[in-house]
Amino acid sequence: MVTATLLGTFGAVACSASSGESVPASAVDNPAPPDGTRTVAQHAGRAGAPGIGDPDFPTDGNGGYDVAHYRLKIDYDPPTKRLSGVAGIEATSTQDLSSFNLDLAGFDVSKITVNGRPATFERAKQELTVTPAAYIPDKTPFKVEVSYAGEPKPVQHSTNLGTYGFIPTKDGAFVACEPNGARTWFPGNDHPADKASYDFEITVPKGTTALANGELVGEPKTGDGKTTFLWKEKNPMASYLATITLGKFELRQGKTAAGIKNLAAVDPKFRGTLDNLYTESGKITDYWSTVFGPYPFSSTGGVVDDFSAGYALENQTKPLYGGFTPDSAIIAHELAHQWFGDSLTIRRWRELWLNEGFATYAEWLWSEHNGGKTAEQQFQKEYAAPADDAIWKYPAGHARPDDLFNSSVYTRGGMTLQALRQRIGDPAFFKLLKTWTADHKYGYVTTEEFIALAEKISGKQLDKLFDAWLFTPSKPTTW
């Protein structure tokens, strides 16, 4: 992500109660199933935790299960701002489950089934607690289907980010969900520590385009004044990267010089940037493939919508730019995230520097590649900030929940990588980047793992360097 503050640096302008209050569980008959599976009443099991275990975001995500796949069937009408959805969730239990939670903000929930049988459910703010008719044994695959409807409400007035999630626009919707806005349009396990593949079936008024992650399956089908688009993202994806951005768009499609599918889409207001977005996205994707290793997904590109979000977001395969023409540096940043953040994903938000520090450093590498300032020159410019500057008081290795997108996470995170490059030299540094992305492709990463790999490849002890740059609230003087 590039936030409004950073964009300024680059010269550009990120049952029943729709209120979400607790309601009584719906009545469901609970006979013993014919296969002998014990019912909830016959086996207490354990309730899945209402949070996934991130201490900085204790109610985000949920415990007790791991999602493998989402099937999201969405019907959205821009004039009325009404969304009707059926979310199919395929998951596996990680404990004996008597009940489990889903994250969902607002909407009226009319029905939930688990393995095809009606389940009881209740609401408490953004927690949707589901009690299946039969308890789910540990390590057992199960399927959930949730029917819901209402007017999506984005998250507003968040610290240094503003509005995010499902944001209705005059001709559709701008959907950018970092860090926890997926719950504003579908129920799920809304935390990056539970990635899944996605199928999207999106129905909108005829003439509206629906753009989602991954690839379009077949041709859109139109009938009765509506058009349905099918998109599929087969690779694992964090929930905050899921999008169904809707509206009037002009498209350019093709392939990069290296043969990767490339799709650029812009609101008609930004038609003058379409060709540049397409061309730069292709060039940058191909170049990053030589620096970071093979591109991890099936397509690249970007979307510019006419909503002044004040930020850009690295939605998987389709970076989203909110109401501005992105320059080359911002495109380089968001496409670097396809490796750092999208393919390689953090388990805890405090380690956000592994996303944003790497993407910021990628901007410096792109400038260096194109004959502009080198990464070392960028480093020295930032290092010139006086010792009492705010950047040195915020250790980038521990992002704060109330100031998650602080510029230190970006800039000091990027400086950490240049300090490392200084210390271990170019051959080891660039080998490290490729090894890092290859070893953890589609998986999860931690700072400790990155430090260990850097020490292994370089043969150097690096704990003092990383401690100075990531964890000490003062300006590093030696490393």
C-alpha cells in the first residue's frame, strides 16, 4: 500500500440485525444424524476463538479452523447500494469445534448451513458466531454457506488511512480492504494469517464492469438487464487483498514482453493514463521478475478508479489506485508487493515492514535501474534526518496498531535493506531476495526467518544491524 502521506511525497494525491448487535440464535431442530455423528448437544467440543491470535488486533480473524477456499456470489445494485450475497466457505477444523466465528460487519443474515444442514447463529457487533447442528471433529473438512444482504458500510476515519473496505461509488464500488475491510462485504476469517483461494460470481447492472482478482472465466453473461462476471484466483490470497471493484472502465489487455497476462483498467475520467498504466505495469513486472524471482501469479496490471481514496493498494494481480494517475514509482511499489505481501504474507500486522519496507526499497531499485537516484543516494537522503526526527522514534520492526501505516514502517524499513546491502554486498544481497521469495512462495514469513536467511547466505552475524534498524527507538549510528 501507498498511503496519502506517502503519495504526497511522490507528487500524487488509500438471523437479522443489520446493526450487527447481538440477536437470538434461530431455532433449528437438532436430531442425531443418520451417520452417527454426535450433535453439539451430545459433544461439548470447544468454541473457536473469536480472534486468530494477533495481539495487536485481538478481534481480527478467528480461531479453530483454516479456510481453503471462498466462493462468493455477489449481486450489487449501485443506485440502491444494495448487496445480496451467498458466501461459500470450505475450511478444515484445527480443533474439535462446537461453534466458530466469522467476521462480518453489518448486513442481515438470513440463513447459515454447515455441511448442508441448518446452523444456529448470533451476532455481536462484527462477530458472527455459528453453531453447527453436529460438532466438527478436529482436522475435519467442512463447508459453510452464509446468505446475507444489506447496504455495505466501509470502515471510516481510521488512523492514517481514512476510508477502506467496500466503498460505494456513483457507478459501482471501490474495494480496497487493508487491513481488515473484507468483513465489510463478505463473511470470513479476516486476517492475513489465513489465506485461501477465491471464486467470484459478480452480478451487476448491464453496462457495469466487475473486476476481481485472478482471471476472468469465460465471457460475461447478460440477461434481464444484468451482467454476471466469473473471476477465479487460484493462488492463496489474504482477505485484505480480495477485491470486486465495480464501475465504468476502459480496458487494455495483452501480455508483457515476457509473456505474462496484463490487464489495465481506468475510469473514463482517467482514460489518458490507460496506455501508460498498461505499459509501465508490464515493464516493471518483467523487471521485478529478474530481481525478485519469477512472477508468482497468472496476471499483472492495475486499476484506476474515480474515487479519491488518497492511497493505492496492492490487490493481488490487480493493484488499485484511488482517484489519481500513478507515477512509475508508485506502480513499482504496488507491483513489488505481489512478491512482498501477496505471495509472501505476514502472520502478524506488527511485521508490516516485511511488506512496506521491501516495496519502498523496490522504488529505490527502480529509480536506480532507470538512471535516477541510486538506492544508496536515497538512503543517504533519508539518513540525513536529524536524530530527533520522528522516524527514529518509531522502530519499523514493531508496527503499532494505532499507527500501522506510519512512514517509518516504509522508509526506515527500506533503509534497513540498504544497510543490509552495504554490509553483505550485492551478490549476497540479491541472492537473498530471490532465495527469500522462492523459499516462501505463497506462504508466510517472519522477521526472524529473514534475519536467519540473511545470516546463512552472507555468513555474517547480523543481529546488531537488524536490532539497530528495526527495533531501537533512536537513530542508528553503527551497524
